[in-house]
Amino acid sequence: MALYDTRSGLVGEALHSQAKLHAAYGGVVPELASRDHVRRLLPLVRRALDQARRRVDEIGLVAFTQGPGLGGALLVGASVAAGIGLALGCPVAGIHHLEGHLLSPLLGEPRPAFPFVALLVSGGHTQLMRVDGIGRYALLGETLDDAAGEAFDKTATLLGLGYPGGPALARLAAGGHAARFHLPRPLIASGDLDFSFSGLKTAVLTLVRGLGEPDEATRADIAASFQAAIVEVLAAKCVRALEREGLDRLVVAGGVGANTALRARLEEEARARGSEVYFPPQRLCTDNGAMIAFAAALKQPEGLLPAEPGFTVHPRWDLARAAASAQSTPRR
């Protein structure tokens, strides 16, 4: 939950993590997630308002995540947003989850200029996009199976780590030797910009089974080797995308964008070819309300907000198609 002022910037934000709620199950339980949204949303609104020292009647636009995501959780957000908008008599706008991530690096300093290549890398998505402006996105490549973050989580489970697995695996990898085990780099030499990580995950499974009960040092080496493979593939595809598009700015967004090994490798690649790489602030890499409020604030002056989102949500929603539709639909 966040409040964004077009003159003052981000003035208030409140975040509640459901990680502990889902940890016992090793992953997100949709029903529990939705019920927790019901309990948490209005208190979070109050916290954000108090932090910003703003009154609720000062809100001029209400934005919510319209998709993609879990249908139940999306509907809770949509209903709360619609209720607030109705009470205040102000417009309500549905925002694409990935568009929020895509634009979140613009909340930091320095801000990247358009056009740029964007790597969206999270638990559910791994995509490369060309971004020519607000609402002007073209898909360059995407994962054919598991997303990078999903592969991190599944590999963490194989190594007996807790939920969420990605950060836990990265911490374990920090003490390991990445050169000990050579794991595959799927599609790294394919010539296109697509990704595939399910085979890498299967290679780790085969390795762990072959080792029996690996000790802590071996587990750290496996984690480091796995992370190195993911990072190498992501970096190679990013460089290829920049070269293919003739651009020299790369933006990285999504939860995996917080991974320090990935950041270091992409910064190294950028320096080597005279390019620039931009990341959102660390706290804004994972899902957050600030990126949704910010995306709405950027889109409103461009006339790119939907005329009447109502209670419609999109559990599955292609960003490039959604942006193209927005460009051709009459605005409020």
C-alpha cells in the first residue's frame, strides 16, 4: 500500500509480508492469501495515510493490481479499491502487475531515459521487453517453462531450505564455490531471447540424488553453482537483447533483481560494453504498492488509464497485449 504525490513523490508506504503465513506449506496457499488480504488491506491504508500525514479525502486516484496473479487476492484488492473510489468520488484504475515492476526503477536515482531494454525477472515471470515509453512495450523473449525465481524456489526446496527459497538459496550460495559443479546453461547459445530453467532444476535434482545426503559445504557449493548458471544465462540474454535492439540502457526489475550476484554480473557486463544498468531500490524489487501507485501516476497524464475497470481482474494477462489495447481504447 502506498501514496504517491505527483509533486512530492512517494510520501507514504506500508507493506505486510505473508512469508511467515505460507512458510509452513512451502509455498503460497491461495485461500490463505486472499483471507489475509481481507484482514490487512484497510489497516495498511491507514498506516500509509498516517505516514504521509495525508487525509483520505486528499486522494485523487485509486490504483490497484488488476493482474496477473491469484484471482482471489486480486479480487480483494479490486473490491477495496472500488469501495474507496466510490466513497471518495474519484477514479479507480487497474494496473498490470508487471508494468508496476517495469517502471519501478524510475522511482530511483538516476532515472533511466527511454528507450531501454528491461529484464523482468521474478518468481512467476522472466521476460525481456523493449520499452520506448509509458505504455509502449514490445516482448523480445520470455521463459518457455519455469521462471528464474520459480527455479530458485524449487532448487531451494531440493536443498532443504525454507520459504521463500530464493533469498535463502542466495545466502547459502554466498559461502559456496560455484566452480565445483558444472550445471547446464539452458538456451544460452540459442541465438534467440527466450529462457528455459526447468532443465537446470532437473540437473540439480539429479545431482542431489546422486550425492545422497550432501553436507553443508556441498549444499553451499550446489547453491553457488546453480546461482552462477542462472546469472550467466540472464546476463548473456540481456547483452544479446541490447545488441539486437541497438540500445545501451538496461533496466532490471522484479524480485530476482534483488539478487546481489545478478546485480554484480550485469554491472560488470554494462561496464565492459559501455552501457548503463538500472535497478529499483532494493525494497521495491519484490511486490509492493509503491510501484502500482507510481505506474498509475505516470499513466494518467498520458491518457492510458482504463475508462472503467470495475471489478474485472486478469489472473493471466499479457503485458504487451494489454499495453497495445490501452493505446487503442478511449480514455477518461
